[in-house]
Amino acid sequence: MIEEEQMNVGNHHVYKFFKRITDIVVSILALVLLSLLIIILSLIIFAQDGHSPFYKQIRVGQYGKLFGMYKFRSMIYNADKILKKDPKLYQKYVDNGFKLPEGEDPRITKVGAFIRKTSLDEIPQFLNVLIGQMSLVGPRPIVKKEMFEYGDRIKEFLSVKPGALGLWQASGRANIGYPERCNIELEYVRNASYWYDVKVFFACCISILKRDGAF
């Protein structure tokens, strides 16, 4: 029994080691290969209103540690403040799983709608992966207000690094709300392995190409 537990611990460390190596290699390659696209998108977004093309939102990371998740800005400047100024709109945002229904968010710009639909807004997260705040594959990071959705399962959810790609994305993304999203994310946590990550990665690539649940 003790030997079996030691083997599981050893396998876990091997998995974490190769997962981190993969994260570093893939994120560096992605940032280099996509550098021209990053520059072009940055200039287009900046040209809209003269504000930074990047957006940093505070998310909950592994073990509950907060970090700034990077995205290309798909909304008007100060979008969060504008949302909270409209109580009805903000309540609808909360009731809909912290996202407004497709086509009903007045904060999203024309360029923003395109980069969301194509998932190009997520490219800057390769920097989070490189730094080690996120992994290439894992549960999608949540905002603090979403933590209550996981109830007494929150520690299990936060036991792994959040991912730029995840099982929830591969399963339909914004088309799947709470509480079903909790079950999907925890399914990943309980089955995490290197080859499971590979499987989820390619499933996400297919989902992105299909633009399933992206808005």
C-alpha cells in the first residue's frame, strides 16, 4: 500500500515536471510565432480610442492566490466601471454566470467582437503561462465572485493551476453555465494527466476553430 502511494506521488511529480516544461516551450514558441499578429492587433485596438490594447483582470489562481490574467482588450475603456453603473445590466451579468448573453453587451467594440469570436483575445495569456501563473491546460481561472459556485469543492478546484485552455472550453464554453461548469472543471482536476492534457488541448483547438460558445 505504501509502495503504491509512493508510486502515485512519484508519477505526480513527473507529470508536473513535464507539464511545466511543455508550458514553457509552447508559450515561448507561441509568443515568438505570433509576435507579428500581436503587434498588428495591438495597433488596431489602440487606434480605436488611444488606450492600452491590453487588459488585466484579477483572477483566482492555484491555492487561491490572486493574479492578473492578460487579454487583448475587447471592450471600451473602463468597461467594468460602466457595467457597475447600470444595476439592471450588472444583475443580468451576475445571473448569467458573470457574462452577458451574446449580442447584449454594449461594452464590446466591433474589433472586440471579432477577437472574442476567434479567441484571439486570449493570446496574451501565453505570458501568464510562461510566468507560471497559469498552465497551457487546466480549469479556466475564475473571478472571486464565482468562488461560491463551487461551494465546499472550491479547494479541490484550486488545487491545480488554471489553464489557458480547458475541458469547459472544449465542452462548449459560454454555452455551459453553472452548476454544470463546476462538474466539468472538476472532472478535469480528477483525471489530470499528461495525455489527458494533450487530449483536452486538441479538443479545445477544434472548439476554437468551430467558434463554439465564443462571444
